[in-house]
Amino acid sequence: MNKEDVHIAVDFDKTLAYYESGMETTKVGKPIVPMVEYVRYWLSVGYKVSIFTARVAPIGRSSTPRDEYFLKSQRAMIEDFLRKVGLPLLDITAIKYPYFTHFVDDK
């Protein structure tokens, strides 16, 4: 596989940022520094990286639709986190795309 073909989906909560119960709607946790460094390295060698998170899924845990304001606020919190840790603005999605070649998750 060529490096241009590598596209890594990195889970956000508990993988890139610490998470405590209830944070998914109000704030993001502090960075998990080793994972931030991995993402930085992957980008430096030419891999594509996306943030994969249920925070931007249009349907919540209880099958309740989420409004646009909520989704934009979650995306804005994640984008702010990326800026603060020195990462570029990456694609943020809740969709498991077939072009993802790797998934990095806490599970």
C-alpha cells in the first residue's frame, strides 16, 4: 500500500481527547498527547487522517434527531481542540467510509 492510499480514522473521545461521562454535549477533554503526536507524525509522512466521532452523528443515542445548531457546536469544539493542539483542521465525520484503511479507537 502506498502512503497516499493510507487514510486513518481516529476516534475522538477516549482516543484523541480524554473523556468523562456527559462531556459529549458540553465540552471536550484534554488531549491525549501520545495520540496527538501519532496524528502529527502520520500527517507528516503523507497519510490522510480523519476524526471519527459520534458527536457529529445526526441521530443521538436515543434515536433522537440532533439539530443543526447542536451539530455545528460539536464540530466547532473539535475544530478548536485541533487548533489548540497544533493540528490542522481535519475532516470530522460520523460515517465509516470505505476508503478508511485504518481505524484507531480506544476499544
